[in-house]
Amino acid sequence: MCHDTRSWLGQRPQGCLHACLAAMPPSKELLVDKGYGCKAFREWLVQRGTTPVIPSRPTTQKP
């Protein structure tokens, strides 16, 4: 989903979180670490009806 060189059991952290969230009903808001703030993940949350509450990275030009 997002480019990230870190891995957990061979999967990107966003992929693991995405799989867990996809298995649950959407929540009104989701608070996660800024490591999960890629555009594609934010857009997916909004499509589900969830407001992403994710701090921006200092290098992000548009959160």
C-alpha cells in the first residue's frame, strides 16, 4: 500500500494494520502514529467513513 522499508513478518506495517481494520466495522475516527500517514492509507480511511487522526511528518508538504 505505502512505500516503507520496515517489515513485520515480511509485511509492511500499513498492510498489517489495513488487514486488521478491514476485518472490523469502520470507526468514526482512527488515531495512529505518523508512520501510517501515507496518502493512500488516509484516502482508504475516508472512503470507509473514518476520519484519520494522524500527525504529519515534518517533511510532509500537504497532510
